Amino acid sequence: IEPNKTFSLVEAIGKVNKEAGYLPELVIKGDKTIPEYGGGLCQIGTTTFRVALDAGFPIVERQPHSYRVSYYEPAGTDAAVYSPHPDLKFINDTGHHILFQTKIEGDKLIFEFWGTRDGRKVEMTEPKIFNIKKPLPTKIIETEDLPPGKKKCTEISHNGADTLFERTITYPNGEKKEEKWRSHYKPWQAVCLVGKEPKKELEETEEEGEEEEENKTGELPDLMEQSSVN
């Protein structure tokens, strides 16, 4: 990463599709969590965000997830990434080139920055979590696509919350930069599909309709006779 360059994670990742070797994974789109190419990139986004915070780089673009994701805890330190937006961007303000290196050791994904130290120091507080809000009761949707009584949940409930942590960067000249990082997470409603009995066959409905028609036709002569007598 060149000096004074704004690094874009979306640009660095490039195309995200089947041809590039990706598989569909869960992404949050609107009010649904669905499998799609690009799911899982948020782990890269979150890890990059955290290492950029630790390095003291200015973060110019970052967006949290719509709801709290357990494997990106602590809340408030995650970064959602999806091409073309949201992106994660930071500036290399060290005055020197930086090598952004990634590697895998066992089941660990490791991100590292290599460069020339400029003497800055970074301090961060633990995120505070507040304004916790419970989600709405589970939404039940009846469907004939499942066996009667079978239940399948497509969304898991999550409490809503606000978070706040602070970052203080102290530069070699004694200058300090203090930041407040706030995140908002929506309460997320669980959605479950429940199988129901299928409707009666169309043929049965048509037969019942024909019987009703015959009954009505059979009643007409009686009505006519009564009319003639009167």
C-alpha cells in the first residue's frame, strides 16, 4: 500500500462470483439472510478493520452489520463488506510503503501489516453495549413445501443494541487524536416456516361443484309447478 493511498478492501478482493472460485454463503440483504456469492467476506472485512484500528490508520469507510453476529463479537468491532458497497477503506498515513500480508496457520487466518514504525501509539477501550431491544415474537409462515407440522426457521432472532468504543492515537510529536466509534444493530425477528395440510385436489372441488349444480337444476320443476298452480 503506497504512502497516502486510500486502501479499498472491495477493490483488493476483486470480482466475487462462481468463476472466481467463490461458493454461495449467507449474506444479509434487506430484512433477510440468504445464501449468495460474497457471503463470508465480512470475516475478511472485520479482521482488516481490527488490524487497521490497532495500527492507528485513519478509517474512512466502515459499516457494521444490520444485526449482531455472534462470531464477530465483541459487538461494535465488525465490518460488513459486499461488492460494491459496503466497503472498508483506510489511509496509509505513515509516509512509507506498507505490506499487507495474510496467511493461514492451522485453523487461524492471520492478517499482518509490515512497514516502517513512526512511533505512534494506539489505545482502545472495550466496547460498551447499551439500548438493548428485544425483537418481535417469531413470525410463523404456513407452507405446503414442508410436511405437516414440520418446522424450519429461516431467520434467527437477535437483540438490537447500540455500541460505543473509543480509540486514541498518540503521534510522535505528542499530538493526540481521539475517536468515538458508534454502531447500531437492529432487533432481528425470527422467521419460521411450518408445514400445513395440503389443500384438497382440484378434481374433488369440481365434483362438488357439479353436484351442487345438479341439485339446483332438480329444484326448478317444483318451483315452476307452484307458479302454474297459483
